[in-house]
Amino acid sequence: MKIKYGSTFLGMILVAGLSGCGGSSSSTITTETSADTTSTDTTTVSTVVSTADATEGPNPNLFVSGALVEDATTEDCVLSGGTKTTCYRISVKGVPANHAVGPFCPPTITSTATEGGIWLDGSGETYDVDGNFIVNLPTLYSDASWQLYDPATGKVKITDTQVACEAAAQPNVAAEYQNYCVECSLDYVNGGISETVLIPKTPVPLATPATLNGNVGISLTGVTFALAAPVDAILSAYTIAAFDDCGGHVNPNVGYHYHAATGCTESAIQEDGHATLLGYAMDGYGIYANKNPTGNDDTDLDQCRGHTDAIRGFHYHAAPAGDNAFIGCFHGEQGTSASAAAAGAPPAGGVPPTGLPPQ
Ligand SMILES: [Zn+2]
Ligand SMILES: [Zn+2]
């Protein structure tokens, strides 16, 4: 995987992480540059979260500058388990505040990894969607019917119009768009679709963890963490709904959303060296990076991919990108999501709406 960051972000200072606690807690702004041999500019800007600020539950001050439509507010709410409490109302822009969107599909069968994004099918593998990947699909999936490019020209068949995107970026792929690399432009969704969530200010644990449904959560970069991409449906239609190197892609229903944590959403570094904070699950618990900075996996994660420590309380660690998941289940009562309500879904925690999920 070759992560690229747009050069426009070079040197950008994100003023986030202002302490809401006053007194002795403080947050400093720092710039972290990661080495990458394949791209020109690789600067990300991160906030260091002091130990005092790294509490259990959401901290709206930690969102990346530009990630939110407006400042978070608080209001009364009812969680999925019936608990009446106070929630943060948080509206994310639906466009990543700290990285570019795309590329997704490579233009030709000789394209390099920098010209395309990634693919993940839940096997644990994360594939570069480059020209070789397109050519090797019949081998990868042991099915000679894969033909995602024009053999005469080497051009990859890409859904490059809004009509094609709308017909193909859904599990019921229209027949004429089988054997396509599927991508949609943010232009088709007016530059992005914002999402408003109510998540508990103080998370409320469940006696029994809940199955994931609706949104998994929201990132500090202003994007939703989606449920697993329906890769079986995508692959059975001989399509690749390519993700960009940040694990996101666009569909006409929800705009840009993430399906995997690839590192781009890591912005809130933990002062004590714990894995960085990526965002918050719908139950209000933090979702942290897969690995701690030392490269070590946590070995004590529960079925939801969560554990508890003295500083952060209960929190999740994102699954490896190739798993097509962020977390395993909800440890706490969920808040509510505007898009789920608009889609006719029952209140959070209820039965997911019938029909196929969007990609
Ligand atoms: Zn942890
Ligand atoms: Zn998707």
C-alpha cells in the first residue's frame, strides 16, 4: 500500500485539541512527517492529546479543523438501550479535512499504485489497485470471467459518468456495468454529504454487546466510518468498488465514507504513546489506531475490538485495513444518526432496515 498525501496539505497547521478542561491540561500542536518512498509530500499534521484530555467518551475539540459543519452542541437524547442522557450533536462535513479524495481506479493496465487506490475483500489482504491488479483479477478470484479492461487498448473500464456510478455503486449492479472498476466523483454529491450524529457525552455500556448497524462512527477528519463493504455482492457482479489509499470511496447515497483505517485518519496522538485516536463510534467510545506506535498489536481486545485502560477507559482499536471492518460490535448503547433516520431505519439498536446496504 502506498499512502499519498496531497501537497496542498504540506505545512498546514491544524489548530485542534484545544483543551476543554482548563487548568493544567494542555494540548500542543505538532507536525509529524512520515517517511514514504513513493510520494512527494507526506506531511500530516497531528494533535498531541494530553493524558488529562484522553478521557473516555467524545471530545469535540479533537476534530480536525474543517471537519465539522458547525461546532458540536449538546442536547437531551435517548440511546439505543433506552437510557436518557446528554448527547453531543456533531455534524461532519463528509469530506476529509486532512487528505485528498481518490484516486480510486487506475486508468490503464500499466498504471502504477500511485494512480489507483486500494481494494480489500475481508481476507485480511490489502491490495494496491494498479494495472497489475486489474490484469490479475481472474487469477486472484479464480474466475476467468473477470475482464476489467479493454484488451485492445489496455484501458481500464471505469464508471466515469454519474449515470454509470449510480448504476454500479450499489449491490444490485446493473448488468451493463458488470466488469467495471467502480468509482464515483464527489461532484455527483455536490462535493460531499454531511452527516449529523447524536452520540452520548458519557458512553453507557451494554450488558451484552450489540451487532453493528447503521453507521459505525465518525472520524476526526469529518467522514463516517461505514459498515463492512458488501464485497461478496461487489465481486459477484465482477466489479471492484475501489477505495482510495485512505480506505474511503464515494457512493451516491452517503457520499464519501471510510471502510478501513489505513493511517490517514490518525490525527490525535496520545501523549502517553498509546495508539492514536481516529474518531468515535456511535456509542461514544473512541476508536484508536490498530497498532500502537511501537508497532505492537494489543492482545487483550474483546470481541468488539475493545479494551480498557486507566487513561482512556473503554475504547476500541480499529481492525487491520484488510479485514473490511473497524470494530466488531458496539460495547455501549448507540446514539442516533441522521442518515439512518432519513433512510427509514428504526432507532439505533433496532433491526437494520431491510434491503441491501449501500456500498
Ligand atoms: Zn488501547
Ligand atoms: Zn462503501
